[in-house]
Amino acid sequence: MTDFPISRPFLGTVCLLLTSHIAVDARGDDTAGADERPPNVIVIFADDLGYGDLGCFGHPTIRTPHLDAMAAEGVRLTQFYSASSVCTPSRAALLTGRLPIRSGMCSDRRRVLFPNSGGGIPASEITLAEALRERGYATACVGKWHLGHLPQFLPTQNGFDRYFGIPYSNDMDRVNDAPAGKGAFWEPQVAYWNVPLMRDEAIIERPADQTTITRRYTEEALAFIREKQDQPFFLYLPHSLPHVPLFRSPEFADRSQRGLYGDVIEEIDWSVGQVLETLRELEIEQRTIVWFTSDNGPWLSFDSHGGSAGLLREGKGMTWEGGMRVPTIAWWPGTIPAGRIDTGLGSTLDIFPTSVRLAGGELPTDRVIDGYDLTDSLTGKAASPRQQMYYYRGTELMAIRQGPWKAHFITQGSYVGNTRPVAHDPPLLFHLDIDPSEKWDVADRHPDVIEQLRQAAESHRQTVEPVESQLEIPLG
Ligand SMILES: [Ca+2]
């Protein structure tokens, strides 16, 4: 086996030499040779959806029948983490399988990219779209990008054949005469945010009509699936909602007992149902793995316009569980057994290696990959290989989880009130299997565990090399 290529221009040449490890396939395809075909990969990624916001994750009044059915037919992952508590680093981690600190897609000064940012995902990073395209996949990104809005950073420069969506958050580019403070959010109007809607590299609508954005993402996604049904494809579908400001199509207005936020989730749930139904209609559901998860926890400072982390502590922007543990479902009829709940650890970091291996590729060897191949745990054949999770805020390692234990070295608020960091020595220690809500600090009873976690943190730090932050580069 050769080393994976170091620079992008050589990617194609070398990848063709890689040996193929197509997953054993007993999924009953009736066309000759279809068993050799690697599975399609679909990643549906909600924005700021909390751990407690789905029916199948315990919400009492938000109705999510399609996601509940997806969970019943697939596996629910109850200890699954985003690699960051905010948008940009979280997306970089998902698409590269690497902690954001390794790619420069995090910062201690600016937590995400803004319209006045000049940086973006470095060309040296290998995205999941690039890795899968090299394996013959058709690729599409439909939704919120937030890895750089300048031409050289767009999805079409990062392995995606096509792009349709908003290049950053739906609350950016706010116009000057919009109501001040949070006033603009409580009764949001499309015209308050001058966000662009793009097709490939061109702006096709500005401000984007966010009222219909979930429906249009869905239509775009379904069209791609239909068009590419006869070849392996990767569809990355990062919804721009339920990030505030909240919008939904007229058909979903005032439907949910949970109010506007519930309406938004119910439209996303409808969208998921459309995707799964289309796969079934095309009879490709048994060769498609679909992930549903969220990029970070709920934005709690937006009151009823933010979501719920359920029994988890705190939310978006923080390294408490509510900020980074996300509601996750994996679905692949005939391969992932139905109705299972997997309490093993997992992360969006793991989607990259899992997908690349399913596609018959090999992981890059010239860089640290922080993800694990979860195929055997998803299919119930083995326990999850992931034992640790690192909780970063910018470049600071705030906390570490090892097995059931989590130590917080530093805690900090999110965006409002007191956001000064508070150092803990000894660290706060929680047993997350017993205490998922992080209520009972048991540090004084387990000095040995603390020592192990300190050493694990130190070993991890040794693997991190400083790189330039892309989030601090100004525009122009
Ligand atoms: Ca987010």
C-alpha cells in the first residue's frame, strides 16, 4: 500500500492505485455486479438542533414521525458528539475526520467564519467529498456551507460536483434597518438578512427566501438522488435551520405545539421522510447509508427560538454535554439492524473514515485522522472503537472524555453573561453513564481517574502541531 498523496494535484493518480475493499454485500441486488458497488452516503446535518429536540430522543411535543421511523429502522446513537460546539469547526471536522485544531478551522478570537472573513478550509485538507469522488462517487452539497464563502473555498473547490445553498449562517449579513438586538429574530422577516443563495459559484438570489429554504434544499437533494441513482453518490445535506432566525414553509406554519421552533423541526422531519421515501421508491435503500445528526447543541440564549438539550447540561458554544452531544441516527436497511440503540461513543469525526472504508478506499497516512471506522459497531458486530472524546473551545482543550469519565479542566459560558474561562484544579469529574446531566462532581473520590485523564489529555496534546487559524484571516 502506498502512502496517501500529500498534495491535492496527485490525489487522483495515486488513489487509482489503491486496493479495493468493498464491504461484503448480501443485500439482494438483482443486477449482476451490483454487489461490487459501494454504498451511497447521505449525511443530513441540522444546525443547532438540540439533543432533546426529536420525538425519538424524548421531546414531548415536537412531532418527528419520519425521524422516529428512521430510528426504528436503524440505530440511534445516544453518545455521539460533534467535534465542536459551534458551526465552522464542527463542519470542518465532519468533512475531514480531523479535529479543527489540526486544520486551522478554529480560533480563540473568532469562533466561526463571518462574511468579513478571508479564510476558509485549506486546500491541503482532504474532504470526504474529495475522497469519495476519487472512488467514483457523484457528489453534491445542498445547504449551509460555512467553510469559507470566497470562491477558492466553496464546495465546488472541495470535492463537490455541485452546490446549492447559503455559504454561511442564516443570521449573517443583517441589514441596518432591521430591528435592533434580538428584536429581528422574534418576528423574523426574510429582508432582515441579506444572505445569498448560491448555485455552484454564483449568487442566484439575495436575500435568500428563507421561508422556503428547507423545501428547496429537499427538492434539490431529491433531484440529485434521482439523477445519480445508477452510480455511487455522496449527498451532504446541511440544513441552515433550526439556527435562528427561524423560517418554515407556509404548509408548516402554526402546526406544532412547540410553536415556531417546532414547525421548523417538523419541516426538517418531513424532508428526511422525503429522502428515505425516494430511496425506497428507487429501490436503492439497501445500498445507501443515511446519517442524521446536528452540528452542535441548541442555542439556549434564544429562549423558545432555540432548542433543547434534553437532560444534558447547557448548549451551543459550551463544552458541557449539551453543547456537543448531538441526536444521531444511522440508517441502512439490510445492513444496519433495525431498532437498536448504541450507547457506545461516536463522533461526526467518524463519518469520514467510516465512509471512506465503505467506499473501498484507504485513509490518508500523511496526517492525523481523528475518526474511527464505525461500520462494525453500526452493524452490531462489535463495540465502538472510540474510547475518547476531546472537547475544544477554539484551540483550548477544555475537557476530555475517556470511557464513561469526563474531566473539565476549564469551563466557560457561551455567548452571553459571564464568558470568562474558569480553570478547575483538580478538574471537575463526572461519570457520564451514571450522570449524563453532569450534576455530581466526584473528583474528590477518584484521584486515580483524574490522573489517567490528565495523562490522556497530555498524550493528545503531543499529537497537535500549531497551524495558522483560518478564522482570523480578514477579508481583502
Ligand atoms: Ca450550528
